[in-house]
Amino acid sequence: MQRWVVIFKDTDGMLDIRANKELRDQHVAYAKEHPELLIGGGLKPEPESEFCGAMWIVEAENRAEVESLILADPFYVTAHRSFEIFTWGKIMEDKTVTL
């Protein structure tokens, strides 16, 4: 199994999508249904700033699986969100990190 990092970049229009509680609830439920999505969350340039994107850490066999996971997410709106996918190796595999 390979680890992948997905970096999402949002347009300002994504803020309206984030504000839609029904859609946000669907997005959270989707994330909970997919244990391969190890961790994820929104990104801001500063703590008080608006969200400008997001990041996921995913375990999957290949890039196509990661892309499928992204494309089926209710929060993935092509007009307002782009993404990049990178393979990722964790340094110090013997250490556990709790967030």
C-alpha cells in the first residue's frame, strides 16, 4: 500500500460550498465511509483567514484509486477546486503521531 498526499486549491467560490451545511455533512459522511482517507482537513494561510484549500493523506494501491476517491467526494466541485497528488513516505516510521 502506498501513501499519497492530495493538496486541494480552492477558488473563492468554494467558500459558499463550504457554507452549505447539507453538502458539508455529506462530505464528512463520505470521509468517514472511506478508511483509506487517513486524515484530512481544510487549509488556511493564517488561523483567522478563510479556507483556501485542503489536504488529505490517503493509503491506496495506485493513483487511480486516489483520483476516484477525490472525484466522488461531494466537496469536489470542478469549478472551484483543483488538486495535485503526490506519493508520500513518512520519516521515522517507528513513531506514532497523534493529532
